[in-house]
Amino acid sequence: MENTLTTIDLEKYIAEKRKKTKIFAHFCSYTPEEIIHAAGVLPVRIFGEKTTEKANAHLQSYCCSYAKKVLEQGLTSQFDGTVFTHSCDTMQRLSDVWAQNIPGKFHDTVIFPVAMDKGLEYLEKELQRFKNNLEKYTGVTIDDNLKDSIQVYNENRELLQKLYEKRKKGHIPAVTIDRIMRASMTMVKEEHTELLSQFLEKIELQENSNPRLLIAGSVTDPEILTVVEEYGSVRYDDLCTGSRYITLVEELSLEGIAQRYQNMWCPCRATSLSRVDYVMEKCKEYSIEGVVLLLQKFCEPHFFETVYTKNKLKENGYSCLLLELEDQPSLEQIRTRVQAFCEILEG
């Protein structure tokens, strides 16, 4: 199953690309990557360092580990620019901390409306503002390239959707999916699309009789995924580094990019439809037997919805396991709880 797509060293890849092109760091699936791509810049999502020694001097102890890890990477790496989105209050304030401590040639924060279904006109103007700033920095007329860039991203996401469809029929290791998704958010899109197409042609679905699971959360450590799949078979995910990323842009325009965000399911944003209804819809579609909620400590958007989500899932017949993850989670404790949960599902 493995090819260069699942084994590529992303750090080395970024270092090599940095010699040839400008690279912007970003942190969220809501980042308007198509606009950055149309400006001739490579948008790279960073996932953070393992340690947070330097970042701890700049952030309070109650900030989530993801904010600390990406700040650590920013303090130890070099990027041509940085693009934040107002995904949550912590990341909004991290933008200010970053700007003060990591001088860069380009820094911007795209402020999204909280109610996505009511703030479309505002978001279109905000994306236009961001586009204008980026044009001033690069000297590139983005409108000349935007349609092509959207098509490039749509082609890649269509293949990612096919990858997720295959999980209905057979097991694909969750850590493999995670590697592919992270590579998609890091590599030149055209290069990733070519490798992903080859991967889909050669992939062989695995047999796995363990309980069919759906995992939900934000950014998840691959080690957690490996532990979960010792006893279960992850067939779908509701992760910001997973399925939330693969929504297409229906209209090839700036307005179409804004409309795309109305169809993404993130706890940081409010939509006209319930997120738990969406999760239950996917449980039915993928024949899910149990749901594992991966709750990163101090992640307020996920905390606010967790109790309701867990109760609603149980009311509709879906067993649910809540795992609250620390900065340095105990894999043995997680393993014990997942094993017990899956044994109950099998029983």
C-alpha cells in the first residue's frame, strides 16, 4: 500500500521547496489556500513541534497544546509569511503573539463570521481584503489565476473524497489517511494529486473485523490513531485535518470560496444545521458501531459541544467514548480505555 505519498518526509520537502518558492505557514482548514496558490505562493499547514519549551515563555498554561506546538515551530523555523484565521480565541490571540515575536514579510489574519450562514456577504469582503493585501505583497494579479487554482484544489479534494469512499468497503489504516491528508496540506497540490491518483489505483483494502469506529476531534497525534486501531477499525473521521478539509468549491470564484465554508463542519463556527446530526448521518452512511471523541484539553469550541454530542449519540443508539487528551497523553491509559470500549461493542 505504501508509496512516496505515505512515506515522504514533509520537513525535508518543505526545506527543499523553500529554495525555489515563497512559503506561507497556516494553521487551519478554513485558510483560503486557493487565493494564496493563485498568488504563486505555497501554503503549508504546520502541525507543530513535539516540545514547547520556547513557546511556554509566550503563552499561558491554559492554552491548548496545538497553539503551543505551532508557536514552537514558528520560533524555530523560517517562513516567508503567515496566515491566521479566527478559528478560535486562542488562535486569534496567537496571531498577535506571533506577529510580535516572529517578524515576517507578510502577516495577515482572516476574520471569519461566527455564524457562517448569516455572514456570507461579510466573508466575501474579508476575502477580498485579504486578496488585495496579498496582491500588494506579491505583485501578482490574483484574479488572473484564481479560477485555475480553485480547479487544482477541487481536483485534489475530489480524489480525497474517493479515498474516504473506499473506507466504506474495507479498512485503510487511519494513520495512512492521516499521512495523506497532512501531505495534501503541505505539498504542492499538483504534485500531491499525481501521487494520490497513483495511490488510489494501487490501494488494496484490508480485512478488519474490529468494531467500525468514527473518530471526532481537531488535530490528532498519529500515535493516538495507532493506539485506537489496535482494537477498532476507523472508517470515518470528523477531524479538521481530515474530512472537514475535503469540501469542494462549487463556483470558481472568490464568492465560491466563501460559500464553501458554509458546508464545512467545525465547532468553531455556527451553521443552520446541527453538527451532531451531521455526525449521526455519517455514522449511518459508514455503518459505524461506536464513536470516539478526541477532546484536546483547553479546546473550548470542542468542549462546549461535547456533552450534548455525547448524549445525543447515545440517545440514538451509538456508543460513545470520550478521551480527554493532555499535552503529553498517556498512551497506555488510552489503550486500556479503547480496548474496554471495543470489547463492549463486540459484546
